[in-house]
Amino acid sequence: MAKIGIKGLTYAKVSAGGDGSALTYTGGKVLADYLAKADIGENRDNIKEHADDHQIDAENALNEVTLALELVNMNEDIKKDILGHEATGTTGELQVTGKDAPFVGIGFIVKNRFKGTSKFEGYWFHKVQFSSGGMTANTRKDQTQFDHETINGSVQGVILTSGGDVVFYKHFDEQTTEAAVRTWLNGCAGVSSGNGGSP
């Protein structure tokens, strides 16, 4: 299916779990009109074993999952909650410190279309640590140019059950209604219905 839309950025701070038990989160939020683009990347080790002058084995193991989000509005809450920036002074300036960014769970809704039929799917990344992708701003020329900011995330593999499987993110299968995916995402982040954003 062709991917024709993305919306409903949802995140929460990781508070516990992941070492053989489900992760728990605090401070879940749903943001409307923030997300412009998401890029998911998978990097794999491609190691080959040779003997007697030919390949006898290979391993194509998942090494890293990355998540880059392009945001229309990089507001103060996102900078504090996701990037770990800190407020200082009495007037609320933000400062970048040498501290690590917090771990967050984060997800969104993708809209697909095939032969006139639209369906929705959801993604939830269990544990991600983000860094700023920097900012670009341009002077106004003949036409206004809309520049967005990007945050780049390293997705951590976590063990959610005693079975020992390492998972990076989960994918909610395509549904005919966006509301079903919204309910699933809210459950992932511990967000009560109607808490911020829109379904």
C-alpha cells in the first residue's frame, strides 16, 4: 500500500521494565499538528564465513534501528521531555547540558491507500534516545519557505518477556478506522482517551 499520511505523534518517558518484563511509562502525551515526516532505518551486520575457498555460512543480524522525526513545532515540552534540555533561571530559558537525553517510548499513525481504499497502521518504539538534528532557517525570498527541525533517535532493543526475545518496535496491523489505532497507541503510552491531540 502507498503511504499517504502520518499524524498523531505520541510519546511517554520510560520509567521501568524492559529486563524481562514489560516497560512502564509516565507522562504520556499526544501531539496534534506536529509530525511532518518519519524515517525508520535498520542497519544489519552482514558477516560471511568462508572455508575451502567458498562461503559456508552467513549471519545477517540486526545491529541498530534508527528513527528520524521531522517536526513542524519543536516546542519547549519536546525539548525537555525528549531531548533532555533543562529550564534555568527565573525567566525559563532552556539550556543544553552534558547530561544524557532521557529514554522515551514514541509512536505515530500512518495512513495507507490502495485502489481507493484507505487503512491505518500504528508504530510504537519501546525505548528511544534522541538527539537534535540541528536547525536550518532561511531568509524570506520570493516565497515563504517552511523549514522543519529533525530529531534523530537510536532505538534500543529491549526484552519485554521472560522468553528473552529482543524487540525494537511493534507494528499495529492495518485497520479500517483510525480510531482503533489511536486507542492502541494510547494504551502503549498510558494516555487516557482525549488527553492531548486528536484521534
